[in-house]
Amino acid sequence: MNKKQAAFMGIFDETKTFVRKHYSDRFKRSFATISDTIRFDMVTSELIQLSIVPRGTKAPFVKLGGFSKESITPDMIKGTAAYTPEEILELRAGQMDVAIGGAVVNNKQYIIDKKIMMLKTGYENTVEAMCAELFLTGKFKLVESGDEIDFGFPEPEEITFTQGTDNWELILIDAIDKYVEKNRKYPELIEVDREILKAMIKDKNLNQQQIAFGFTQIVPNTHSLEQRYPTLNILDMTVKALVPAVGVDGEAISTTNMMYLSNTESFVKAYTGIPNVQGNELGMEKSEYIIDEVIEHDPPAKKFIFTSGFCPIIPLVNSIMRFKITIKPAAKK
């Protein structure tokens, strides 16, 4: 990696975006390899060494194109941000100061910062979409080929809730018991589709038992870019609304009538090596991403190119348990 690339990476790291990272922030572990392929046994081995997953944990298999695989070669996430003709003319005219947001910067730095902001926003949106797909469906699509990586999550367990007869507390306790039986630990998150949450709030049995409700309005959270969604407290169990998300294809991910119990401590952001040309040599960089500035001659263009070998991994498929709840109205008297 040359000094110019390192300087661009420094700007990238310092750049603040307004991307909501609700699901991608759950992937707190990192794994990097210099290879173009991510081996799940190496990821699992590292998690075992860090005591994040139990000894004896087997590496996951994924399905790709109908075949089971113990490794994956993900598509590179790529982005470009080209200089406009006006920006090129401005740079040729020479360096000048620009007053932006109360600060004075030179016009060249301002243009570079703007291009890197574009690249980072696109990258973070892609990462969020991939992580949301994997968390909510157990699958995600590669960004270039569109191939689907299937981690083989168990199908959601079907639950029928009859209003006026069944009890939400017992539904939750039974679900938690099943989670503990599978994982030998309690879930850190209980999330439900908003319609399920509304049904819980309206439930007469909960009201009659004077369960304490804790609500937050749907307003921006001053401590983050995330928005707060309603929460419901039932017997010291906090139930949150599932935050809407879109997948890699830009389509909304359906969570209708779903409940998720999860523990995210083993979720991994993995990165492959990235091809990088230095002079006449082609090498591989062990890095989350690389940013380069290139000049093309036919047609003439100057642009920034961003590359990352990101891939989300959930090593323990039972760390997320899904339930599909069908609500039936109370029987007429």
C-alpha cells in the first residue's frame, strides 16, 4: 500500500456519514485474510481461541448454487467517484480556499473529501444491506453476481396465538426456554414485527395484570443516527420492534408476523485480501478496503476507486431463532 492510498484511508476513517447501521453494527467481530477466499474453519478457530464460541464448535457450511461449501470467495464490493469536468477545471485553475461550515479548507481537499464521502456512504449502505439480509433471512446476495449465500438457518417455528385465550408472557417464556436449550445462554435481543408488538400492547390480559409498559417515541436519538422504535417491557423482558430493512437488491425484507431471539456476540465481519498494483507488481493487501486515485485515457477521466472484500458471517446458526406468529381473533360468544 502506497502513501497516497494510506492517506485516502485516513480520510475515509475520519469521514462521518448518515448511514443507518442498525444491523451491521451487530457484527462486532472482525476476521481478515490475505487470501481471496474466506475459510469458515479458520474463522471458527479464531473465535474458539477468543472464547467467543465453545470448544468443539464446528465450522458452518453454506449453500451456493446448490452445493455445500466450507469456504466462500465473495464478490469484491466496488465503488467509483469520478471528478466532474467542472471540478477538473477548478483544480487546474490552482489551489484556493473554500469556506465550508465555518471552516476554511483548500478546494482540492474539499473535492477529495466529497468523493470519499460518496464512496463511504455507498459502502456502508451495501454492508448494512448484506448484514440485514443475513440476520433476517439467513441468506444474503453477493453484490456483483447476485449469487445467494445460504447459511442454512432452521425454518421459523410456527406459533398460533388466540386473543383472549393465550398469554403473551407464556409465549415469550416458552420461546426463551427453547433458545436456552439450543444455545445454553439467554438471548440478548427479543424483536418482533411491529404488528405483533401492537397486538401485545392492545392485549387485555396484559392490561389487566398491570404490566409496566415502557415506550419511547419514534424520534431521532440524540446519541446516534439510529431512530428509537417502541419497546415493551413484559415481566422484565424487553421486547423491541424489528427495524425495517432493505436487501442488496434494494427491496424491502419482509418480517411480517415474525419474532426473533438472538445473541450477536459471535457475528463476524470478514474481509478477503484485495488485489493491489504497485508499480509493475500485483500483490494482495490484507485490509478492510483500498482507495486509489486513477487516471484513464480513453475516454479521459480521473476518479477514485474503492474496493473491499467484505463478507458477513454468522458462525452459529442457532444464535438466531425465528418464530412466525399467527394471531387469531377471540372466539365469538
